[in-house]
Amino acid sequence: MERNRKSSSASKSDGSGRHMREVACPTCTVHLQVQVPASGSETIECGMCQHPFLVSAH
């Protein structure tokens, strides 16, 4: 029960305005779960091929 409570609270927004999104790396096409800002964009690095790419809020 304790574990379920922790995992459910982890999936909720923490109030920082960021949310999880699944994006595909343009180089190796692997799908990544990344945290994106509520507005604007952010450069992230692929965990598989280490290629940096831009993720936008929308």
C-alpha cells in the first residue's frame, strides 16, 4: 500500500509547471519519457545515442 501511494503521488504535478511527455529521438527514434516545461522549450539529451535535441512545451 505504501508503495502504491508513493507511485501515485509521483505521477501528479509537483506544482513546478513541468509535465512528463513521450518524445522520439530524431536520430535513433527511441521513445523517451522526458520532463518538459509548461511553456517555451528545452534541450534534452537522448539516453541511447546522446544526441541533444529540442523539446517544446506544445
